[in-house]
Amino acid sequence: MSAIASMILKKDVLCFYALNRRFHCRALDLAMRSLTQLGSTAAAVMISIFLLLYNKNMGITLLINLLSSQFIIHLIKRIVDRPRPYKTLEWAVAINPPKCRYSLPSGHSGSALSIGITLASFFPALRIALFVIAFLVGISRVYLGVHYPTDVTLGFAIAIITYEVFIRMDFTSFIA
């Protein structure tokens, strides 16, 4: 392993430790378990359906961004095959760990930011709140012991890239 990769891994584990081990309490456990659901498949489907009924263009934009980002995320998960932190770090606290063994990148984080970016493009006044919520979903994934910070960061990056690519190419005009 290169010196740079080794340094990144060390910082990743240190950051994971800080978010996963230092602040646990019953109230935060409950809050993070609820908050993480905002990046779940169920939430993404419900929000997409609502947006399709509310504004077809907004709903299609969200669906394209979600489908493209999640396709890339799940493809990378299978190629990289990075185990989840609670599987490799014996001291990690895992709350409701998922059955999926793949850690990198975080699908919940990518989904939350895909939703946030899309909604922010239609409702600019809500931009900060939407980005804070997406960021907190990412934090919840580390707090719950199911992702490293780099998993969350890559999930966010993929959501941003797919949004930029598909908005610049304006795929919604082909469908709408």
C-alpha cells in the first residue's frame, strides 16, 4: 500500500472512531437511526413518487439522478468489495447493521445528496437545509458503524457528479 493510501486509511479510521465511539447515547442512537432513513431506498421511492405527482419535471430529474448515482454506487460497491467497518474493527459500535456487506461508497449518503441537490435546484431557498440534512445522513452512517467517512464522501461525490452530468446533458428533455 502506498504511503498516501496508508495515511488516508489511518485518518479514515481515526475519524470513524471519533464519530462512532465518542458520542454514543440513547438519544443520539434514536436520532441517527431515524435520520439515516432519509437516505434509504424507501424514502427515495416515496419522495420520487410524490415529486412525480407534484411536478413531473422535478420527479423525472430526481429519478434520473437517483437511478444513475445508485447504479454507479452499487457497481463500485461490488468491484471494490470493501467490508463494513463493524466487520473489520472489533471496537466499532454497530447499530442495526445492514445485511449488505459492501461499504464503499455509501448508498444512503449518495441518495440523500441526490435528493437534496435536486430539490435545491427547484427550491433554492431550501438549499442550506437540504444540504445539512444530506450531510447529517452521511454522519449517521458513520455514527451507526456501517460506513467509513471516505465511503460517505465518495457517495456524496457520485451524487454531485451524476447530477452535474445529467443536468448539463439535460436528459429530462428527452423523457418529459
